[in-house]
Amino acid sequence: MKSVFVILFSLIFITTTHAQTAPGAKGKITGKVTDATTKLPVDYATVSLFKQGATSPFNGISTDPKGNFSIGNIPAGEYKVTAEFLGYQKAIIEHVIVKDGAVLTLGEIKLAPTANELKGVTITAKVPTVENRIDKMVYNPQNDLSAQGGVAIDVLKKVPQITVDIDGNVELQGNANIRFLINGKPSSIFGASLADALASIPASQIKSIEVITSPGAKYDAAGTGGIVNIILKDSKVQGINGSFNLSAGTRRENGSFNLNARKGNFGVNAFFSGNAQINTNAPYTRNRVSTDGSDNQTTFFQQGSNNFKRNGYESGINFNWDISKHDNLTAGVGFNHFGNHGNGITNEDSRIVSASGAFISDTADIRNSSSKFNGRSTDVSLAYKKTFDKEGQELDILYTESFGNNSFSSSQVQDYLNGVKPSTGISNNNPGKDRETNISIDYTHPLSKKVTIETGGKLDFNHINNNVVTDTLATDGSLNLDPDQTYGFTYNRKIYAYYLSASASLFNNFLDVKGGLRDEYTTTKADFKGVNIPNYNILVPSLVFSHKFGSNGSQSVKLSYSRRIERPDYGDLNPFLNISDPHNINTGNPNLKPEKGDNFELGYNKSFDKGANINIAAFYRHNTDDIQQLTTYYDSLMVNNRVYKGVSFNQRYNIGSEDREGINIYASVPLTSKLSVRTNMIFSNRRSTNPGFATVNAFAYRINLNAQYSFGHDLSAEFFGNYNSSQKGIQGTNPKFVFYNFAMRKMFWDKKASIGLTATNPFAKYVSQSSSTFGSNFYATNERLVPVQSFGISLSYKFGKLEFKKDREKGDENRDNNGGDNGPGQDRGK
């Protein structure tokens, strides 16, 4: 894979050298967008720059809270400038002449409001599906037909640089250690069960997904893979409006409701969404062959099936108040619930033969198992933004509190055939509470038009109470409390963080640079018996170089570096032995240290006049103190004075280092005016170097294709196919994954309503998943049939009477319309 970097560096060097030798300094266009009626600024309006005669823009920007904009790095030439915002007629300025090195001031660009009724609104600007920015990649799923009626995990399958397996496990550039946020804020909804949380957020609620592979100093250091920020829909336009979304299918049902109201300087957004995964049955077989100290061979075979269903809902209300020209206050409260229930029957057979092949024993049993999980969380936030007369100077204060209340219960009973042994069984009940508090202060200060500094601090406090009550099955059929498997603990982790960063435009706007340093000090206290977890401090640097070039400024190159860490959580550290499945015992490791990752990325992006786009990102990641799970087989294992036979013992360790290098290629091409295709490909190689193990080199790739066709008359269709290859690990091989679906959507009633049809893997009921695990004295295979085939229908309807105005209440006519900010990437109503 090193050749990938050499080739990419060479291409960029050649192109950049050409750009440097091009005659003439670059120019700049500035101006201000205002409401033609009220004369007030139009904040966050979209200003686009076209090469004269072209149909697609090659550069653009959003206006600031005062309506101002500035577009730099423009080659000399003739251009067209447009300004637009939802609810206004588009303003077009033709034949704009930019000279070498000159600053052209357009003055005020006045936008005339359109009609008030929703049916009169025409959105002429189409948000691109993928946006490449200096510090992130943004995926906008508004036109994602195949995810309609789905959930967040279905949308994530389409996002560049992200892979999702059949069980909903998410990786970013091949790394599963991802920091998930909602509207730029942490939530305890992700701490209880990530897969359930991502399956509880309907796709209809998602405005965009931000992928941040090299986060700057302002972001938390957690997550060696990077950050995924899910932005939920909101609206900051005047008036009352909303939407309904309903879907039903053979595998999943969900619905959502949004209501937005805004008048003058005060706005409210309320939402509710719920979903349910209908009960599915997944057959499986497992086979493990092992040897003991006497070279006796045991073959342990399992065959059965699991029934599984899931449900969840989320709701919330958010308030936004522009107190004055420079002061904005936002507050919100959200409620989340999700749960699942599974049960199954497994036939088990354990056959032992001697080294010479002589029969020793054969024991068979039937195991009945059941599990149930419920998670609830409440998220509260309060944010204050202060802006100043100096453009770009601002102060942000954010307080968030997240309360989680979760419970997990499981039971299993083994009935031995022919009465060779009495029945055995165990029952667990595990309630817990999780509370996370975050307080952050961020300050931005422009030293000049080209240099800006940012600084701030954050407190992150996490408190967990957890209890486990275990009963075991007695010979008389009664359940008795097992004191050795009954316990409780408290866990407290505190993180104190401070950062300083600076950004600058250098060499006459030739190079944009942003660098910073973050310091995080972590203390952890837990009353695990005989365990003392040390405190630690870590410095997290980050650096980004970005350069735009090309005859029309349509190309860019970015080089970035960041250090990230992955802290072990309470489940990783807890030394308690979990024997809910006597053949698979799990425990934590209180000696785990945080995993550290150094991430390098080199990216190239090019936009074409007719709308095509290509993005190439080569990456290299080096992890030390790499945290991985190891499985050890024991023929006999004593736990709390009780002997268990044929046990796979699972525990996580800091094992050596891991290097991953690869390349991600994303391309979007409008083949015709009706047909467009997108593809996203990831090729990577992972090298694990672990003392006591052979070095493992594992190549893996993921390829997907998305094709969308418009038939006209508001009818469109889409195909999406995805293939994830298998990949070797230090103890086995993970399965490959094939997924595809078809979708159609018809819009009507002036695009206020739509109906959609989806079909997922329509030609096969199951997806087969084969994996293996091995150690010095065992080899195991696992075959699962996962039901993914489904057919569904979805309905959506938008309603409301909108007033797209920038006016204020009486007495506030001279105030700017400062819309504030609800966190990174919050919806601006565009």
C-alpha cells in the first residue's frame, strides 16, 4: 500500500507545481446579502461562484450572521455570482470581472421574499450528497431513496469511509473505535448499546452525517478511529411547519413527526419517532475441536436458532432565543428508549476421544436461553453564544447532562438427554444507571483577516452504578441466589481538558493551515475488589494543511495528522467473571491502558463543471497499546470453587501494535440528466505485531455502488449494492458481507407528499456468515444465517404555512438576525 502514497504524492506534487507556476495572483470577491423588504442581513444564505457559461458552481460559501461573505483564491476571469436562501428569489449577477490579485466588492445583494404558502416555495439549490470540507466529510441523505423507511444504520452504509457489518458494527477507515455524537453532543444513548441506539434513530430524522477522520484540538480525544456526528433535522425559518413519515415492512416499521415554530427571535422544535424490528429467526451452527493435556480430543457441536426483536423511540423539544444582536440561547431536552428481546433453543453435543481414537464419552443436552435489554436516557442541554462587533470573534458555553437507566436480564437452562446429569441453569438480572455531565467553554478570536486562534476547556464527568444478581438452578428445580456471582459496583471517571489552536492563510492564500494541541487528564475510581486504576495525562496534537488549485479553483489537496486515544470503559476493566454462558466466560481486565493512535491522511478532491466529483484519501494509522480480545480454551476451569468443562475464556489485553494503511476512493458522476451513479471503495491492509503471536497481515476491501434514475414527473428509482470482504485477525477470520436493495419514490401534491417502495436482498432470505477462531489447542467455526430480506412501503407528508422573513419584533428593527449555533454542524434551515 506504500505505493499508493507515492503515486498520490507524485500526482499532487506535479499538479501543485503547475499551479504555482501559473501567472497572476488570485483575486477575491466580497459582499453582503440583505432582505430587499426589511433591509436586514440574510444570515447563512448560499453564495455560489460560476465560471461564466458553466452550469455548476466551482466555489461557494455561506454568509455569516451579519450577511457578509468573502470568496478568495479566485483566478482572473469572468464569472457569475448567485445568492439564494429558502423563501427568497435567487439573485443572479452576470459578467463579474475578477482581475489578478484584486479585491472586488459587490456591495449589497438584495433578495426578494417569495410567497408565504409552502406550495409556492421552490428550492433551486440542491444540496450535494457528499460535501468535502477542510476538517470533515458530510453526507446528506435527503435524496437517499433506499434508506427511506430505514434507520441510522442504513444511512451509515452509504457514507464514504464507513463500513457496517451484518450485525450493525461500524468501522471508520477500518477502525471500530469511533466517538459518536448527536448534534455535536455526547449522549448516554450510545453507551448502553451502540447497535441498538443506531437502530432506534429513523433515517427520516437525519439531516446529515459528519465524518471527521482527523479531528482538531477542539474535539474530544476519544476514538482512535475518529468522530461520527449525526445531525438531526431542525428548522430556523419563520412560521409553523412540520412533517410526518411512516413506513411498514416485512422486517421493520417506523414513524416520525417533526413540528417547527418560529416567530421573530424565538423558535421551538419538537419531534417524536419510533420504530420496531419484527421478530426474526436466525439459524446457526458452531463446531469447536480442542485437545487437553493428555491429547484427548473433544468435539463440541452446537446447532440451534435465535429469535430476535427490537423496538425504540426518541422524542425531544428544543428552544432557540436570539436575546439580542450578539446573544443567543438554546436549550433542549430529549428522551430516548430502546430495547431488544431474544430467545432460542440450542442442541449441544460433546464427544471425547483419546489420542489413539478410542471413544471416551458422548454427552448431549438441549439449552433454552433468553435475554432482554431495556435502555432509557434523558439528555438535557443549555448553550449560550456571544458574538462581538469584530467579525469572527465569539464565545460559546455549553452544558449537557445525560442520564441513562438500563437493565439487562438473561437466563439459560441445560437439560441433559437420557438423564446422564441433572439439569443446570443460571439467571441474571443486571440493572444499572449512567450519568454523564459535560461543561465546555470555547473562545474564538481573529487576530487578523488571515489568522484566528481558538482556545477552551472542558469537564467530562461519568458516574455509573451497576448491580448483578445471579440465581442458579438447584437439583430440586428451584432458583437460589449465587453469592459468588452477585455483586455491585460504582465507577467514576473524570476528564479535564484544555486546548489551544490556530488557523492561518499563508503565502497569499496559497495554503490554509490549522494546528492545535489538546491536553486531557483522566482520573478513574472504581470499587472493583483489589483494583486501583492509575490516573494518566495525554497530549493530543493535530495539524492540517489544505491547498486549492486548478484553473477554476475546483481542486484541493489536504494533508492532516492527529493523535487519538481509546479509553477502556467500565466493562473492559471490570474483573468480574461472567458465566451466564458456561461454555463462553467473559471478564474484564483492570490493567488495561488507553490505546493510542497516530493518524495520517492525504486527500485529493476535484469537482467538475457538469457536477461530477472525485475524492481520494490515502491514510496510515499506527496504534500502540492496541486493545484486542483474546480467546483461550480451557478443558477445565475453576470459577468460585466450581469446575466448568470446555470453556472459551474471553478477555481484552493491550497487545503490541497495529498498523493500517489504505486508500478510500469516492466518485459521483451524472452520466446523463436523468442517471447518476456514486461509488465508494476502501482498500486497506492491517498489520498486527503482538509479542507471543506471529505477525498478521490482513488485506480487506469494501466496494459499493449507488445508481439513481429520474423518470420525470417526480418519479425516481435507485439501486444500492455493497460488498465487504472477509478479513483475518490474530485469532481467526471475520466473515464477508453482501447487501443490496432497490427503491422507488413518487412525489406528489407539489412535492409536499411522497410514497416509496423498498426491497432489500429480495432474492435471498438469508445472508450466510462464516467465521473462525483458533488458538494453540483449539479451532472453532461459526456459521450463521442472518435474515435480511425485507419489503417495505413508506409515506411522508410536509405541512405548514411559512413566513420566510428576517424581520424582528417591533423595537428590534436594527438587530442582526443572529441564528446562533446548536453545536457543530447544527441545521441552519437551508
